[in-house]
Amino acid sequence: MSTSLRFKMVEEAFDRKAVAVDTPDARPEAYYGELVFNRKKMFEYLPLDVYNALIDAIKNKKPLGRDLADSIADGMRRWAIDNGARHYSHWFHPLTDGTAEKHDSFIDHNGKGGVVEEFSGKLLVQQEPDASSFPNGGIRNTFEARGYSAWDISSPAFILDKTLCIPTIFISYTGESLDYKTPLLRALNSVDKAATAVARYFDPEVNHVVSYLGWEQEYFLVDESLYSARPDLMLTGRTLMGHESAKNQQLEDHYFGSIPSRVEAFMLDLELRCHRLGIPLKTRHNEVAPNQFECAPIYEETNLANDHNLLLMSVMSEVARKHNFRVLLHEKPFAGVNGSGKHNNWSLGTDRGAQLFAPGKTPRDNFQFITFVVNVMAAVHKHNALLKASIMSATNAHRLGANEAPPAIISIFTGSQLSQALEAILASDSADFSVLKGKAGYSTGLSQIPEILIDNTDRNRTSPFAFTGNRFEFRAVGSSANCASAMIALNAAVADQLADFHAKVEKRRAEGTALDDAILAEVKILIEQSRAIHFDGNGYSDEWKEEAARRGLDCETSAPKIFDAYLLPESVAMFGRTGVFTEVELEARNEVKWEMFTKKIQIEARVLGDLALNHIIPVATRYQSMLIENACKLKELFGDSAASLSEGNLEVIEKIARHIAKIRTAVHAMVDARKKANTIMDERHKAIAYHDTVLPQMETIRYSIDKLELLVDNEMWPLPKYRELLFIR
């Protein structure tokens, strides 16, 4: 890139004005969900008996008869066409962390040389994508193409860009899951069944327990022109090089700061689009790092919340381009500042309105609360390695343990009040809930300030899995991830633990123990057994890493080895008991995880090598030549006395030469390591080789390039710098 072009792009980026947003005059309730085939639209477009049957199937988790599919499809088609749709698509979640869709028009032959708009129940219920063209871990060979997508009636259809999108699962011809939705639904059904059995100890009228999810989506925005001038951002989603800006987040002035007008216009446009699609976006604010922001919705049932998050990520990218931005969802797009997560706030609630992780107003409610919280702690303790594997990726590995991100060791923060309650229960013969209280009042002593209500627990930013008052916050999930990965592992592990707890309580009851005594006895055992996972301190400290290892928690930091947790005997057995994954599916998914890790590092290595050899070294060499020429001319003019005059230049020339040599050596070493790793046939061993031999060379290359950025003339540097990328005006 020429010097003038780079500065022209920076100048244009800083001069951009906010794009006007076509804000509707109506209040949000007037247009909220207008592009969703929700119950209101169903009632309007479906025959009453069909509507009642569909609602009953959704509400009570019953199978829907195929005899109703034609009527539902016709109503859905009429609604979609009335709202401008011309095509329909089965919308599913392959193992890529994104979504997939194939569009078909509603037209069919009418037998008279023309066409008619039709949409049958057969097309609504099931379609046939190519199963071998998506990541499948060897379940489908290249020549075995058949796979099936099938309608998920619990997540409503919606219209996106004139296309009717129908949420579906995706399975292979032989029945194995090739997506995230299928195992998520299995896990949710499993936790519903197991949690309902335990909840009935406290309320016999409970019929279902629902898993809820509230995600917090963090992201960066970068001006599109600057993004286009960074091949590393375009091809990998992160900057593979770049020295820290003199000012980044150290003044902590960006967090909750005033939102730039361009960004606010983007956020408003995004909210309008999301509200029309039924995504209940509620919160928006500046995050800690410059150019980093967050949005969050009202909590929803986990399956729908996950669909909405994936839809948001797609819509977000489209809206950003309209405002001359690019969204960065990579977990660590910039070194030296905060990365981006997707905190998963998770809870369970009954169909009778009880929140199972919320302390109650009566001892009985608190007994239920303690029972469920302790079972979650036991599940997280038993499967801490698996939960870490569920959030691990090549991209999230850069974020964990740095700049306010939770560490790569799973622990649970409970807060002092809950900790005291658990210890009191262990020390007593009866359940002691005296320490469990609601929010306490606090007076500032200022007459103009009303009383402040203090929560019953603090928040711990260094805890990857924290109890935050009426829910657990799984903070370690990455910003680009499909929430389902973490939610599958968590809900399945908790379901298995609750089923085991119920069986043991029933065994005690069969032996003559009273119900409450049986529950309390098992609760005490779980409190004692799960002590190792409970940690309320600083998760960043080296002392905690040592302590976690002594406690037997999983402390592995290599992503390819972390994935091994899916294939541990206890993981395979747990997923089998809950019906979430077969062993074949687990093996296939790990093949995909290892392969994806390798490919992402492989792409980054290729991009970095190209930039180093074809962008950075030529510019550094050209600047070095200019300094050499300057030194030679000084010597011609001043003779021997020129040495003192050109001393600084000679030092820079030498530093540039050393860094260029280090870059060349490291690039060649990186290429050789990559070639050697590529000969490995086993996907796990190949991923480990990339982690152990390719990544270190990339760090070496980056170090020297970042040093050159400080040495080479700013006007000659070929790429936009952090100080230009990280500040929107």
C-alpha cells in the first residue's frame, strides 16, 4: 500500500459521519417480532384446530403429526409472501460456529406452462442438504452426500432479507448429529426430565423445568477502509502484528463512556433490525477496550436464545457494513487490550414460576435453592475438564487468562453469603438457611440519594463460572462461539448429576429415611465432594494455578489436548446416559475440533509469512537503505567526524538488520514446521504439532515486526497501526 493511500484511508475513517437511521415512528411494541411467525401470526394464518395442536405440541414438548404439516406450511407461506418473502430455507447450525441456509423459491409447475406458488408440509418438515460438504469428522465420506434437516417446532420461523428461514436440526443419513441444535435439544430434554424429578420433591405440581440463557455479546468495530487495508484482519479476523498504541485502555475511560455518534447510529439500526426479528436486545454500552462494545438481550429459553445469538451475529455484520464498519467477533483481535467474550448467564426455572437458583422467602424455598446449586457445583466439579473443552478454540485460547478474561481453569465463585450457608449446613444436623437473605439496604448518608439495595453476592471477574445471585454466569465462552457448545456440556452434566442425586435420595427413602433427611444427607455429601471447585479468590494469580493443580482440577493450556476431555471415559458415559451424544458422535466432533484448530493456525501462519516477507521486510529494507545512504553522505561531507553525527542512524540500521534476520529465520522455521506437521495423518497429533511448533514461530515473527514498527518511518509503514484502528471519531 502506498503511503498516501494509507493516510487517505485513515483520514477518511476519522472524517466519517454517522449514517442516518430510518427510525419508525411507532413504539417498539408495534413492530417487535413483525418478521417472526410467532403465536400471533400463527393464530391469524392457521385454522384454529391446527393452531391449537401446534401450540400444544410446542408447550408440552409433544411430537407434531405430519398430517398437520401441509396446513401449517400453507399458512406459513401465505404469511411470508404477505411480508415480501420470495424464497424459503432450512436454517441450521453446522459444526462451523456459524449458520447455513439454501434458498428455494416457492414456485412449482402448474401443469399449464406456468408456475404456481406452493409450499408443502413435506418441504417444511424435512430437506436434504449435502452432509459431506460440512464438517462431519469422518461420519460422511466425500462420496456419501445424503443428510437431513428437520424442522424444530420450538423455534419460530422468521423472514431474513426476503427469505423465510425455518430453524432445523441437521443429521447424517445414518442418524448422527452434524450440528449444534440436535445435541442441544437432547441436553435440554435431559435436564428437563432430571430437574423436574428433583423439583417435585419441593412442588409436586411441577411438570417441566426450563433452561434459560442470557448471553452478553462483546465485539469490536473497525472502520471498513482500515479493515480492508489489513490482510490479516480480512483473512483471520485478528491482527497478527501491531505494536500497542501509546494510549489504549490503561486510563479506563472507554468503559461505559459516551458512545460515539457513528457507533450509536449503528447500534440503533441493529436494535431495530433485531426487534423486528423478535430478538429482545435490551442493553448496549462501551466495553473496556477502545472500539469494543457489548449488547445483551432479555433472557429467553436456551434453544431460542441460542438461535437469536447466531442470528444476531449475522445481522450485526450486515448492519455494520451499512455504517462503514466491520464487526470483529474474534476473541482477541488486538494484542495488549481486552479480548471479547460471550458471557452465558444460565438458569433453570419450573413451569410453575420458580427460579431454582434464586434464594426464596421461606426455608422450603431455600432448601430447594441449596439443593439445585449444590448439584450444579458437583456437576461442574466432576466435569470441569469437559466444560473447559466446551469453550476452547484456536481463537478463544488467545483470550483466556489475559486482560480481564477468566483463566483457563474452571472454578466456581459463590460469594461469601452462599459459602457461609454451605459451611453452616455441613456443620449442622438440620438445614440452616439463616445466612441466606435477600438484598440488604445501604444508606450513603446523602439525603438526596435513595437507599441502595446491595446484592447477596459480589461479582468476580476472574471466575470462569460464577454464581451471581439467581443464575450462574459462564464467563469463559468466546465471542465468536456458538453458545450451544457450552450449553450442551453444562445442561448434560447437570442433568446427569441431578439424575444420580434423585436415584440416591430414592434409595435412602426406600431404606426408611424421611424425604428431607434423605435430601439433606445427599446435599452434605455433594458440598464436601465439590470443595475443590469452589474458589472465591483471584483467578489470575500464580498461587491459584498451583492450588488448582493440587486440588486436582484440569490445568491443561494446550487447546488440542483440552479437547481430549470429550473422550474421557466419564464424559462418554455421561453423554451416553443423558442421550446427548453417542461415542461415534463424540469422536467425530473431536476430529472436527482438531481439524478446525489446525486450519485456523495454518491460515494465520500463511498470512503472517506473506505479510512478513512481502510487506514488512521490503519496507524495512527500503528505510534501512535510506539511513545507510544518509550515513554515507554524512561521511562524504564531514569525514571522520561524521561518526558521531550518524551514530543514532547506525544503531537503527543495526537493529533493523537484526530484526529482519530474525523474521526471515523464523518464517523459514515456521514454514518448515508447517510442512512437517502437514505430513501427520492423525488430526489430534497434527493439531498438537501446530500448537507446539508453528505457534511459537509466529510469536517470534510478531515480536520483531512490532519492534520494526517503532523503528521504520511512520509514513512508510504499510499497514494501519493500532492507534488508527482502535479509535473511532
